[in-house]
Amino acid sequence: MNFIRKRTKDFYLLDSQIENIFINEYLPAAPGDFVKVYIYGYMYAESGMEMSNALMANQLGISGKTVNDAWNYWEKLGAIRKSYRDSDGGIDFTVEFISLKEQMYGKNEDIPDVQTDPEINLFGNETVKTTFEKIENMMARSLSSTEISEILSWIADDRIAPEVILFGVEYCLGKNKTSLRYMAKVIRNWSADGYNTVAAVQEHLEDVDQRFYQYKRILRALGFTRNATETEKKMMDNWFDEMGFSMDRILEACAKTAGIPSPNFNYVNKVLENWKSEADRRGRGINSQVVTQATLNRYYEYLRSKADREAEERLQEVYRSIPQIREIDEEIRRMGVDLTKTLLMGKDSEENREIRQKMDRMTEERAVLLTENNYEMDYTDVRYLCENCGDTGVTDLGERCRCVDQRIEEAAIWQKKESKV
């Protein structure tokens, strides 16, 4: 059995199913003309017939501006979605009426995974709302309906995560690029190249735009979350390119601002200028830290202690492997004590010579045992970094050792690590 219902040909005799949610939640607070535009447009949407804004304004007895303001009002509330298109008269848009039931009682309140979910519930979504608020704050102005539609397409059509969009907007503004078209190209290129997270984009930019990251790192060190001004960028460029400072030294200068009420670039610039003048006067590298003599002495002492400790560890290793060497060392020490006693007592030099000869033979025996067991003959000796001064900085002639300049560089790094312990 078939059922047939005769269709009404005149669409004015049809019914429009306006949702009760609209009547109860949206209609009471809306301006009257905006309600007229919504209902009139809804009727044409259900019938599938076209209607221009100009014709609607004429039939409703209102201005074309009021019609446009109405669509902007309903779009802001999430009741409609506008899609822009080219037309003979320029740019026009299509109005899509959104299901208010799905918007208010939708299954997902958060944006689903943009990589896997084919449908993204954008309207009424708190994350999307927050994204637009942050973009407007960064751009210091309100977004137009066209810009909102463009950004929504990045999320819905291109499946770009909101956090990546926010990072992209910040990145472009940091380069003084305020055009949304420019931002769209940058952000979509990231997505096309597979950089779908902020971390991936950051890693990519570290390779292709190092100076941008240098700016951001210095700003963070000074406690700023904003982008650098043109004057600040020129100042930072000068630190790197003209003065030749490394990032570590610049960050060290930034740390000096911790003791002043208002950290600023001029203060850091003055610190770096003073450091450069001091380095030029002393004939040292621009990125060398100033190391006092007391610090240098402590570093030399640290090196000697380290060398002694490592030698003792090697000696104990040999004792465990070759017990005979322990016996030899103990005998050599005993003979050394005897030799000292004979010298103090003024005994016959022949006896002293015999003790020395015996000690030499035992030392040779010790060396043979080491080599036979695959150890170097000097394996248990103390190994200083500088054999010329024995890690003291002063030669046997009382002169400044040639290793001092290198030790100063090392002491600066060592001092920095020690301060963190």
C-alpha cells in the first residue's frame, strides 16, 4: 500500500518550524527588527528559495543596514552561520540556520580531536569563544564577521588546533604582520607541512627563524609577555650582530635587572656596553665572564683535588687487580722513611745509595707488573690538566703559567654551575 499526500504549491501556505528554544531564549531579548529578519529568512530557508538582503529590506520595510546588523547579531549568538562567496555585485554571503537544540544540548562541549573527528561542534563552544577573545586581545581590536568566518574555517575545514592558531597569530604580530590573509597563509602552511602542535611549530621555527626566538627569550627573561617593539628589536640586533654577545651573556645581563624596580632594555643595554668596554680594555673575548683572582684560585684548587681523587681511585683499582703492587708501594714507602732517617742522622752516604738503588729496582718491578697487566706505567700517577704548573697557575720560576687564560674561561663556567648547587 502506498501513501500519497498532495503537496501545496504555494509556499506561503506552508508552515515554518521555528524552534521553541528560539522563542523562549532568543526572541525576548532581541530587537524587533532583528527577530523579523530571522523569521523571514527562516521561512525562505525552509522552502529552499532564494532571497536577497535588499529585497528582504524592501519587503520588511527596514533598511539594508538593519538587515546586515541583524545577521551579525544572530551570528554572534550562534544562531546562524555566514559563508562568504563571490557574486556579480562583489562579496555576498549565504546564511545557514543552526539547530539551536544541538547548540544548547550538543553531545560535546569541548572541541573534539581535530585530527580524527570529522564533525567539529564550533558554535557555543567555550574553547572557540576563548580563542577569539585571545586573538582580539592580541590584535587590540574586534574581529569582523568575515575574519571570524575565516578563522572558523581554519578549525573546521583545515583541522588546525586552536592553540596552534593562537601561536600563529602571535608569531605574525611579532613580525609586524597584521593581515589575516598573511596569518592564514603562515598557519595553513604549517598545517600542510605536518606541524600540527605548538611544540612541532616551535621546533620548526628554531631552525628557520632563530632571531624571532631570541627576541621572545629575552622578553621572557625581563618578565614581558608582549611582542618586542621596533626600537627593542634594533637594540637586541645590535647586542647580537654588532657587539657580538652570546645569548647566555645577554640573559646574564637581563638577570641584573632583578634588583631594580622596573626592568627595561636600556638598563640591560648599559650593562652590556660596560662589559664590552671592560673586555676590550683587558683584551679578552666579549663573552668571557669576569673572574676574580680568588675564584681562579679556588678553581685551581678544585682541579688539583679532582686530579688527586681520580689518581687514588685508579690506585685502588690496581691494588684490587694486582695485590703485589700494594706490597711494593708499602715497601717503597718504608724505605723512603728509612732514607729520611739516615739523612737526618748524617749516616754514611753509601748506605743511602743502597736504599735508593733498591727503591729504583722496586719501582722498575712495579712498572713491569703494570704493563704486563695492560696498564700504562703512569696509570696511578696524579694527572694535572697542566703539567707545566701542576694546576697552580704559577711555574717553578714563579711566572704566570700559559694555561691561566684558558683556566679563566673554565672558571667562569665552573663558578656559574657552583652557584646553582
